[in-house]
Amino acid sequence: MSGSSDLVLIDAWVNPNPASGGVDPTVAGMFRGLVERKARGTTLAQLLEEMDASGVEKAVLCAAYAGRDNLGWVIDAASRYPERFAVSLCVDPRRGMHAVRQIDDGFRNCRVKLVRVLALDTQLPYDHAAYFPVYAKCAELGIPVGVNVGLPGPAVPGKHQHPLALDDVCAFFPELRIIMSHGGEPWTDLCVKLMSKWPNLSYMSSAFAPRRIPREVIEFANRRGSDQVMWATDYPVLDFERCRREILELPFVNEERRRKFAAENARRLFFS
């Protein structure tokens, strides 16, 4: 079933893309065109042009992913185009109160609307005590926390991205919105079961082409989970135009659910 060609998109994960030849070999083999997009790079003007051409109204820019020094670029983009961009900030919970202060400063001064923590970097499960000050600060400020779940693409150990650790976190922080990113495979069934149990838990399809989103996730979005599943590219990993075409072909039961997945759930969390 195809959706309307005037579908509006909001991308919940876009990375700055300075020209670079550096792409993890494992990841490079998973995504067509990624090596070329990384080598070419993307200026802010080009990013806006690509968004406009594909109907991407807004995007959440990701700062400091994997330790990258790009917070200044992200803040500048969001300051120049506040109607187009929100900011997400990756922090290292192993740094204790430094991470907490980063979140507080980002929220008050840099339009941070999402905090990300990454078990592929920390090599700690998400129910480890090191994360709890981050969770507590985000709950206090009303900022969602994004966590990568599933086996990671880069060649690093992935066991700590098992989503079961979030069961305890959701129980301890019922007011904290937690967003599972990057697909969750091979534990997608468990991701869906956890979302059925915890209404504060959501799923983001970042780095998964829409046609490759696991069937059980789309089925969940078509039933009780229409407010808990949202789209993202992890640009430049995926390009906007390909995602748009594939979103229009996803088997949503009606256009309201397609709009929630494509834009409205992200709008509510990051742009309201």
C-alpha cells in the first residue's frame, strides 16, 4: 500500500558529514553509496538542499558521536536554522558528573533535545550504575535518552547492547523516555515485547533502510505501538530520497500511522 506523495518527514538522527575517507570496513559493506557520501562530505547548505528535495522538514543533528569533535558545527546549524534542527548530544557516562554537567549545559545553552549513550563505546550494559546519573538528569530535565541496541555494525563486541538491560531501567525511571536506536537485531522480538510492557520506551529505525525494518516492528506500529516507533536515517549512512521512497511503500494500515512513523512521533519528542 503506497502513501501520499506529499508526506512530510522528520529525521531523528542526522550526523554532520565532513569530507572524509574514513569508514569502518564492516559498515562500508552494508550501505551502498556510504563511502562516496563520506568522501564527498556535506556542507550545511547541501544538507538543507538534500532535505528539501526529499521533503525532510526537520532533523535532529547528532553531536559528539564516537567522540567526534563536531558540537560547534551542530550548535551553529541549530542556531542559524532553529526551525529545521534540534540537537542530540552523546555523552560518556563513565565520566560521572562531567557527563551530567554536559547534559545540563547542553539543555540550557545548546538546544539539546536528546541525550545518547552508547554501549558499543562504553562496553557496559545499560543497567550498569555508571548510566544512572545520566538517566536521572535526563528525567529531571524531561530529555529523552537514546541507546543503541542490537549487534553493532563496527567490529566491536556487542553483548552490552542487549535490550533486556532496559527492563530494569524503565522500571526504575518510569518518567524517562528511552529510545532504542539502530534496529535491535537479533533481539527485535524482545524490543517489541519491552515496548508493549513499558509505554516510556520507543524504537528508532536509524541505520535501517525502511524496507529492512523488521516485520514485527511495523506490526507493532500498526497495532498498539503507533506512538512508539519513529524513522531516522543515521545520515550519511542512508540518504533521504531512498528512505522516502521506501517509507511510502511500507505496509501501514492507514496514513495516520505512516505520518506518525515518518514525522509526528519525532515532532512530539524533539520539536514541541
